[in-house]
Amino acid sequence: MPAVVLIGAQWGDEGKGKATDLLGSRVDYVVKFNGGNNAGHTVVVGDQKYALHLLPSGILSPGVTPVIANGVVVDIEVLFHELEALSSRGVDVSRLLVSANAHVITQYHRTLDKVTERVLGKRMIGTTGRGIGPAYADKINRVGIRIQDIFDENILRQKVEGALDQKNHLLVKIYNRRAIGVDEVVADLLSYAERLRPMVADTGLVLSRALDDGKTVLFEGGQATMLDVDHGTYPFVTSSNATSGGAATGSGVAPTRFERVIAVVKAYTTRVGSGPFPTELNDEFGEYLRSKGFEFGTTTGRPRRTGWYDAPVARYSARINGVTDFVLTKLDVLTGLDRIQVCVAYDVDGVRVDEVPVSQTDFHHAVPIYESFPGWTEDITGARTFDELPVNAQAYARAIEAMSGSRISAIGVGPDREAIVVLHDLLEG
Ligand code: GDP
Ligand code: IMO
Ligand code: MG
């Protein structure tokens, strides 16, 4: 099974890191194709807990070559920080490859991210403040800095000058901030050049050749479908394509090579930051999910918003991504609830709507129509086969599978690497 994409089906934090880790020992390359250090993936291995941001989670698996592809925005300082932190814990990071075409997040992107959020006030997106949006905006505006530019001081200086020209006007005249000097940005970026050089590659070529040689390549999406800049709840989204299509454009591997799309979906829903969330719970059930599921951001530590499972969102994800397999995570968090609700459709201004509405206003107005399922009280964290799950947990998983547009191939029953029930092999089908 050569090229496999793994993405988030909801609003992020579904447990993509753990799912990647699960496959890690069987893949040759793990590729991050979108986003940057806005991502936060927690992976628990034995008594060790790792939090990964810019690096793909596959870096934890010995023998895997981790790749930061062209679709990623790279904060180089963060990159070295993360590499050092992992190295000091005994993780081999020597194989990492970074695309020459990936864009760079600089100081001015981070500054702009924070000031624009502040100015938006009540309309703020609730970004992670890592400079993601401004870096992608520069890419699209054709004033971005790419990794390869760091190896040519003249070009780098010209590009930084070009980028800062407009931004300093904005920072000084509109936002009342100090201007950012070209020299300081250039010097900062140049200071990483020699350490970065051995990692930089034509990653599209490397990956295509690996596939030609029969290697297995896993493309690990950051963020998730509903945060995708085209298909998510715009403008309350991130600035990249987090859906499976982004794996092709974000890596330079042709769409015809992808054979499998794994979507990670939580047994309930969470969201960090602003934007519509029809099944959100602002009551004791929401608090239950947050405390039992430990729903606090890996990157920012913010409490995550919590709510019931939204089947139209899962179905939408199945369609947009071409999902072949779902990995259902955190089923154990629902243990102990008397009844579990699942949103099966929405009521939009008195009309039943079965799919995610295309109109943002309709999605804001969408009131969930729920179907209720009986809960279970047995601890399921030790279950390793579907039969070992309580009948009500089995029925819940089967019911949401029937509503969500693809089969469930694995079920997470705890944060540990081993806490998983596999129904179908994710790589072999
Ligand atoms: P990601 O961004 O999609 O990789 O997800 P995060 O790491 O941000 O959030 C998922 C959290 O849930 C992490 O703390 C994981 O350790 C944890 N987790 C993953 N799968 C399961 C599961 O099946 N059960 C429980 N209880 N926790 C899980
Ligand atoms: P992982 O990969 C959850 C959210 C932010 C904000 C919006 C835009 O761990 O699932 P940005 O900084 O990207 O411009 O913020 O997107 N967001 C995430 N939410 N999980 C993530 O990543 C996220 N990355 C960004 O909270 O609402
Ligand atoms: Mg996360």
C-alpha cells in the first residue's frame, strides 16, 4: 500500500498523532504536507509523552524518514528547538528532510498574527499566534521567503526588503508598532543556514522515487477538514489545505498515487478557537467531556470547546477527503455517560437539513437534531478486540459508522500506544 493519507475529520485534535504512531513501524516515510507549528500532536509511548508541533509524528518511529514538504510553513527556530528536545530524549532525528520550497515563518509573521487578532476584537479567529496565516498570505501574495532563499544572501535580502516594505507601513502607521529591520530578519535567517543545509532536499522527487521503489509513504495532515481554508468553516479556519487534496499539492506527489485515505474522528467533537460548532455543549456534559477527555490544547493549553458527535460533519469529511477508513478515537471518554447523543441532521430555521449547509449563515443557525444512544459503565481501556467492548459501545460505534459514510477500521480506547481495537488493517485493507 504505497501512498496513504491520514487527516483529521473534524476541527483538529482527533488523535492524528497517535494514529500515525500506530502505523509508524510499518511505513518508510512520514510527510507533513500542510500547516506548521500550529499543530499539536500528543503521542504516548510507554511512560513517555511527546508533544509534536512542526515535526511529523512519525519522527518517533525508528527507521522512518520524516519529511517536511513544500506545503508546510516552517518556523526555523521552532524546528531546531523541537529537534533538540527530541534528540535529548534519545529520538533519532538525523533523517529529517525539509523541502527547499517550503515557506518560512519569520518574526514579522508572528507579530502580524498577534496584532491582527487583537484588532479583530470580538471577531477574532482565535489563532494559535504562530504566524501561520500571515506566512501563507505572503506565499499567495508572492512575497514569501522560501527555505532555498536562505542559501543566497542577496536574494534573501531583496525578498525580505520586499516583504517588509508594505508590512512596516502597516505595523507603524496602522498598528502603532515599531518597524522591523531588514538586517535583523536577514541575520536571524542566515544564522540557521549551515545547520539547515544538510536537511534540505527536493522532497517531491525523493518521495516520488520512494514510491517507485515500492516504499510506503504516509502523509500526515495537520489541523483538519473543518479547518481547511477551502472546505472548512471559513473564515474560522487555518490558512492551509488540511484535506486529502492538500497531500498532493503540499508534497509534489501526484494525486493518482494515493490509494488510501484514513480519517481520524473523535467519538464526540471538540474545537479550539472561534467559529460555528452546532453540537457544542455549554453544560455539565460539555464539562464532562473536557475533563474526562483532557481537552486542553497541546499547543496553546486553551480549554477546547466540546460537544456531541456530528454525523453530517463526518459524512462531509468522508466525501471531501475520499475517506476509505475511519479511526474512531476516544471512545473510552464516553464511558460512564447514561445516554450519548449523536447529531444526525440539523434544523436550519425550521427546515431539516441532512448535510453540512453550504451557507455559513445556515451553519451558524444550525440546531442539531439528535438521536440518543444508551451508554455503558464498563472500563473499556483494556479492550483489544471489538467483541471485548460492551454491547452498547459496539452499538454506538456501529451506529455512527452507518451514518458517517465509511467504515471504522480502528477504535481508540485510551491514550496509550496499545490502547486500540483494530477491525481492518489500515495499510492492507
Ligand atoms: P492530534 O492533533 O490530532 O494529533 O490530537 P492531539 O494530540 O492534539 O489530541 C488528542 C489527545 O487525545 C492526545 O492527548 C492523545 O494522547 C489522546 N488520545 C488519542 N487517542 C485517544 C483515545 O483513544 N483515548 C483517549 N482517552 N485519549 C486518546
Ligand atoms: P492539530 O494538528 C485544533 C485552529 C486555531 C484557530 C484556527 C486558526 O493539533 O489538530 P491558525 O493558528 O492555524 O491560524 O489558527 O485553527 N487550529 C487548530 N485547532 N487543532 C489544530 O491542529 C489546530 N491548528 C490550528 O485554534 O481556531
Ligand atoms: Mg492537536
